[in-house]
Amino acid sequence: MESRSLPMAAATSMSVAIAIVFLIYTAAPLGDAASVEHTFIVNQTKMTRLCKETQVTVVNGQLPGPTIEITEGDTVTVHVINRSPYNMTIHWHGVKQFRNCWADGVPMLTQCPILPNKNFTYQFNVVGQEGTLWWHAHVPGLRATVHGAFIIRPRHGAESYPFPQPHKEIPVIIGDWWEKDLAEMARNMTKSIFLSYASASTINGLVGDLFNCSGVPKEGYVLDVEPGKTYLLRIINAGLFSEFYLKIAGHKFTVVAADANYVSPFTTDVIAIAAGETVDALLLADAPPGRYYMVALPNQAPLPDTQTPEYTTRGMVRYKVSHSAGNGTTILRSSRGAEEEQGGYSSGDAPMVPKMPDIHDTITSFYFHSNLTSLRHHGHSLVQQRVDERLYVVLSLGTICKKGQFCKRGDSDENLLVATMNNASFQHPTAIPTLLEAHYYHTGLINGTTQELPKRPPLLFNFTDEALIPFGPKEMRLEPTYKATLVRRFRHGAVVEIVFQSTAMLQGDSNPMHLHGHNMLVLAEGLGNYDPVKDVARYNLVNPPVKNTVLAPNRGWIAVRFVANNPGVWFMHCHYEFHLSMGMAAVFIVEDGPTVDTSLLPPPVNFPTCSHDNSLIQTI
Ligand SMILES: *[C@@H]1O[C@H](CO)[C@@H](O)[C@H](O)[C@H]1NC(C)=O
Ligand SMILES: *[C@@H]1O[C@H](CO)[C@@H](O)[C@H](O)[C@H]1NC(C)=O
Ligand SMILES: *[C@@H]1O[C@H](CO)[C@@H](O)[C@H](O)[C@H]1NC(C)=O
Ligand SMILES: *[C@@H]1O[C@H](CO)[C@@H](O)[C@H](O)[C@H]1NC(C)=O
Ligand SMILES: *[C@@H]1O[C@H](CO)[C@@H](O)[C@H](O)[C@H]1NC(C)=O
Ligand SMILES: *[C@@H]1O[C@H](CO)[C@@H](O)[C@H](O)[C@H]1NC(C)=O
Ligand SMILES: *[C@@H]1O[C@H](CO)[C@@H](O)[C@H](O)[C@H]1NC(C)=O
Ligand SMILES: *[C@@H]1O[C@H](CO)[C@@H](O)[C@H](O)[C@H]1NC(C)=O
Ligand SMILES: *[C@@H]1O[C@H](CO)[C@@H](O)[C@H](O)[C@H]1NC(C)=O
Ligand SMILES: *[C@@H]1O[C@H](CO)[C@@H](O)[C@H](O)[C@H]1NC(C)=O
Ligand SMILES: [Cu+2]
């Protein structure tokens, strides 16, 4: 690789970039790749949900934000105009951004944030992926309201779905409603101040009729269905803190995809979806016409874990009632419409309520996730048999003594509570330039400001011992930890196996681990401590599910494999906002490959810089 200098190389390599892009386009066999363009105006808008007007940061005045719908192979252009008072980036969650880490949207890792009153245009191609993804702010706290669906349809149309073509496709975004200042909440969490929780959960931005401030049940999301028709639900968990169980009374789901990868269809009456995951499921409207609650219940680890406020939310599936017109034509009307408009028709009984799992039931999630297998096309196995790097990453909590070395541990406010990977808590970089620029221009900054993520935990202990949950002598000696900007480098093309191990240190939470820029094959998951001798025998090397977010179960583990073939600087982190803010994160640097088209592209034009000279950033 030729040497690069900062930042002039950007300009000189532009012509190279254009040539490459041109080549890709002319080489494509189909001329139908389109360009999809959006403008995202991020601002603060007042919204009322729980009888109270709240100022929320949203895109284009909408919650959830606009859905991006594209066809595989399209180019996406999003002009982000930041009229919020916050530094902003948008992450296209699950989009691989092949060779184009510049568009990944992680502040100070892949780009300088878009400052208030500045704008930036994201541009990227979506190739070789189809299904449901989503986009969200990658700024502490703000993704609670700055998010939306990102839907990629097959290039050859809905006929090429590996399941019966649905009548309609419906995004179902599960989220939280916050009345607290989200940016302040996130800042507080980095200081061990945990007083803020969401005030409600939502489906497609609505809290639903379990919330009834002022004595009036609140509006919930309603899905109108026609009897006998099939609906593809594109389910996204955009919540900050929880995994949810989703059920619809009187109905079953056929799960067909997860994280924009097809799975072998399976039928279930409950969907488990952790923060950051997506699930595509078919819903057949085959119940007697009527009204059926759609319920989303957040689960949480049982006592002795700390119990936090969690809210169930519900919407409804409502059948349109069919009236025969007497001449062979069928007129479909929604049941409520019929009631209200014609007065005579009654939709009958109260809506049917599903029986939900217990809030402390975590095994239903374990079974749901264990039931996912990839749908193999053409019968060839996708698992790399060779493994070049093995990592055992222990996900834990720990403390850092605020006043130096000698703190009382246990429940003492002399300490900062942090989240860790292999006993180090991620220190978000602040140095200029960003890690990606430092990597691209070979500035040496990365070696100077980061530490290597250890391959394995420095200390082996009984990670999942329940006795570690409450403050006490057992956990106390394991508490002390430290902060570092954790980085691990991978040779281009390396096959990496990671076992993520959840622990019982001060909590027994699960951990939805999200890797940017790559999908992971889930080989196995289990409860308790991973045992390399015994558990390898359980690996699914035939049809493991392919995910960008993998859930390390409560006091259990998950083993994944991925090929580090996307050059760049990729964030790898827990998708629970509190764990992320507290430091459960690391950076994977994937080196360039041997050729130009296995190497990182040059930065885009008008790439925001963090230098004090902001001349490259255009003011609106
Ligand atoms: C925020 O943006 C939306 C959509 O662009 C617009 O309708 C609304 O007026 C803006 N709100 C404020 C307070 O500027
Ligand atoms: C920012 O907005 C201005 C005015 O709308 C526009 O001229 C400019 O091209 C935009 N810049 C980017 C990077 O999108
Ligand atoms: C943040 O912490 C401060 C100090 O404890 C508290 O007053 C404030 O309410 C907290 N803010 C949020 C949003 O939790
Ligand atoms: C409000 O909701 C609660 C819990 O769902 C219920 O117990 C109560 O009866 C409801 N109150 C009204 C006025 O609907
Ligand atoms: C059947 O009746 C409906 C409603 O009156 C009318 O709109 C429609 O045109 C009729 N169709 C035929 C084929 O007569
Ligand atoms: C799949 O789910 C069923 C029902 O919850 C469960 O009994 C079964 O054990 C699961 N399969 C696996 C491999 O976990
Ligand atoms: C940084 O460290 C890595 C591995 O330790 C080494 O291969 C690389 O040459 C170093 N880079 C610079 C710019 O010093
Ligand atoms: C780890 O702790 C659990 C109790 O929480 C216990 O059941 C298990 O036997 C322990 N494992 C080992 C290897 O000591
Ligand atoms: C974590 O690191 C600290 C500081 O290096 C060390 O004192 C401690 O023993 C380590 N703890 C664990 C559980 O590895
Ligand atoms: C926003 O980003 C700029 C440039 O990186 C930085 O100087 C500033 O401190 C950030 N502001 C906030 C509120 O994080
Ligand atoms: Cu976590």
C-alpha cells in the first residue's frame, strides 16, 4: 500500500475512487440498480404520549423515523441536516458497508460527528443483503428516538422470497418512550448515576392502552388484516435496555428471517427479540374475525438481580369484516369503521389477550434463539472450517476507584461502576483524527492511544456463579478493572471465532453483541460457563444462523465465527445502552487485502473533520 498523508491524500485518491466506483457499475450485469435519496432533518419536536408534552429528538418530525425502502444493489444517499443541539451520527445497523467504513456512522471511530447546524451526506451501496435492518443515531441515548426501519427487497422482486409472497409487509418497531433527557441520562450512566428509566414501551411509537393517564387508555398501534391473508412483519427492537417477547393472541408466527438473513422457517407463538436484533415473521390472518392484542413484554433477569421498572405495551390486530354485497362482490371494512360509521355492526367481544411468558422467564429467549438455523440456498455449507484466531470474551461489570488505587469495594460510592470485555472497560476515543482516518493514513496514532483487547480473560473464575450477583466478598475481589480504548487487529481474510461469555458479576444480564461491518455465524449457545472440550462438539457447522447481533444468554455463552474480510475500523459492542455507555465495547480493525478491491476506499467528499478548522463542513 502506498503511503498516505493526512489529509491531502483524500483529494489525490479521489480519482482512484471514482474509477473503482465506475468499474463496479459497468461490471454489474443489471442496469436496474437505482439510487434512493432521503433527507433527514434531525430536530427537537414536542410530542405527547403519557398526557405530557415531551421534547424528543427525531428525524423529519416522526417517531419512528422514516422507513428507508430499497432494492438490493441500490445506492443509498441520505442527507442528514442536524438541527438538534447534539452532535449526531447515523449508523446503518447491519448494512455491511463493504470497503466503505466511512459511512458506518460511529462518532470518533469512523467519522467526526455532525455538529449542530451542520450537515453531512451518507452514501453507500447495499449489495448481497436482503431483509430487515434499521438505522439509528449512534450517539449516547439518542437512538431511543432517532431510528427507523431499513428494508432491503430482493432484486428479483417479492416472487423470489423463499416463502409465500405476503399480502403486505409491515414494520413493527418496538421501542421505549422516555420523558427524561436522553443525552443527560447517557452521561449519567458513565458516572454510575442510574436514576432514569423509560416511562413506557412502544410499538411503532405508540404506548397503547395499558397506559391510561387521566383515565383514558392511550392510542396503540393497530394492524388491520383481511381474513385469510398473510402479512410479513418486519420486527425491530429499537429499545435501549431490554429484550422483548412479542405475542399476538390467537395467532402463531412463522419466523423466516433474522438480521436480514433468511432462516429455516419455524412456527412459534412467541418471538424473542433483543435490543438491536430484527426478526421477519409471517402472520397468517386465520383466526375468527375479531380483535387480538399484540403484546410486547420486556424480560429481565430474576432476583437477586436488581429489578428495574419495565413496561409492557400492546397494540392490536384487527380483522376487517367482510360483508357480502349480494352480487358476488365482497366489500371489506375494518370492524371499527363498521361500528362507527354504520352503528349497526358489532365486532363482538373484547379483544383477545395473549398469555405472555413470565417477566423473569429468560429460557424462552434461549429456546427461541436456539431454534434459528440458516436457510441454506443451493445446499452448500457456509461455515469456514479453518479458524485463524480464537477469542474468549468475558462480558462483565467491574469498578474503577475514583480516587486512585485504594477504594472500598462492594457497594461503595468511591467507585465508578463500569462494564467490561476481558476485564477492560472501553474508553471512547476523543483524539483527532478519528481512528478510521488514523488507520487509513497510517498516522501511528492508533498504536499510541489504544490497547489490545486481550484474547482471553486474564483471570478464570466461575463466571456464572449466582453468588457473584449481590455485592459481597465473592464479587469484591473481582471488581477492580481499568479503562482503555480496546482494539484488536485482524489480517484481511482471517477466520475469527469468538465465544462471548455473559457473567454473573453484579448482575445476570444477557448481552446482545453487535458487530459492525460483518455478519457472524452462530455456532452454538449454552447456559453456564463455556467448556471448550465439551461444547465444540455441539457446534452447528451445517446451517448456523447468520446475524449481526448475537445474544449471549443470561449467565451463558454464545460461540460465533466470522471472516474479517471487510477492511476498516469496526465497532463491536453490547446493544444494551447502559452496557455500551459503561464500556462494554471494543474496536476490530480489519487490514486491507492484497488488491485495490479488497482495500478500504478513500474517504468521501465533504467528510466532516474534527479539526478546529471546520471549512470542510458546510454550514446550512
Ligand atoms: C422539525 O422538523 C420537522 C420536519 O422537518 C418540521 O415539521 C418541524 O417544524 C421542525 N420542528 C422545529 C421545532 O423546528
Ligand atoms: C448542506 O446543506 C446545504 C444547503 O442545503 C447544501 O448546499 C450542501 O450541499 C449540504 N452539504 C452536504 C454535505 O450535504
Ligand atoms: C442525572 O444525574 C443528576 C445528578 O444526580 C440528576 O439530578 C439528574 O436528574 C439525572 N438526569 C437524568 C436524566 O437521569
Ligand atoms: C388503568 O390501567 C390499569 C392497569 O392496566 C388498570 O388497572 C386500571 O383499571 C386502568 N384505569 C382506567 C381508568 O382505565
Ligand atoms: C356489486 O355491488 C356493489 C355494491 O353495491 C357495486 O359497487 C358493484 O358495482 C356491484 N358489482 C356488480 C358486478 O354488479
Ligand atoms: C425450539 O423451541 C422449542 C419450543 O420452545 C424448544 O422446546 C426446543 O428445545 C427449541 N430447540 C432448541 C434447539 O433449543
Ligand atoms: C502498530 O502496531 C502493529 C502491531 O503491534 C504493527 O504491526 C504496526 O506496524 C504498528 N503501526 C504503526 C503505524 O506503528
Ligand atoms: C459455578 O457456580 C454455580 C452456582 O451458581 C455452581 O452450580 C457451579 O457448580 C459452579 N461451577 C464450578 C465449575 O464451580
Ligand atoms: C483486572 O485488571 C486489574 C488491573 O490490571 C487487576 O488488578 C484485576 O485482577 C483484574 N481482574 C480480573 C477479574 O481479571
Ligand atoms: C461535539 O463534537 C465536537 C467535535 O468533535 C467536540 O469538540 C464537542 O465536544 C462535541 N460536543 C459534545 C456535546 O459532545
Ligand atoms: Cu451487555
